[in-house]
Amino acid sequence: MNKSEMIEAMSQELNLPQREASSIITTILDSMTDALAKGENIEIRGFGSFSVKDYGTYYGRNPKTGEQIKVKPKKLPFFKVGKELKEMVNQNS
């Protein structure tokens, strides 16, 4: 499911105009993005949690030359699935 499909689903489920559903979805995603950019955690009970993980400097290899290179420290978003979502996904397998 992509953003436009999410908007369509919300529009149909709540009987909202697509423009209003689009505004709601965009606001939610923007708020989540802003929170993660500030280093805050997001927890949605039954769904999962989002956090930012710090990765320190490490050495990798250039795949073309095999040369060892130093990779700069970085921060990446991380998602941990909630128990209810995990069970629901495994039920349907």
C-alpha cells in the first residue's frame, strides 16, 4: 500500500472527500517525520514503534576495488513491529 492508496482507503472508510483524507494522511506522516528528525520516538500501540538508531564509524570495502574505506557515523530510522501486528501477519501466512 502506498500513500495514495492509504488516502483512498481513508476516504472510503470515513466517507471523506479525498482532499480532506489527503490532508490528514500528510499531516500524520509529516508529524512522524518531524518527530524522528528531532530524535524522538514514536509508539503506536498494537502496530509498532519508530526510533532513531545511531551507527558509529566502521570500516567497509569498496565493492569495485576491494579498498577498505571508513564509513562516517550516521543515524537511521528503525521500526520495531508490535506484538498484535506480528501475530496478525503470522496468522495469515
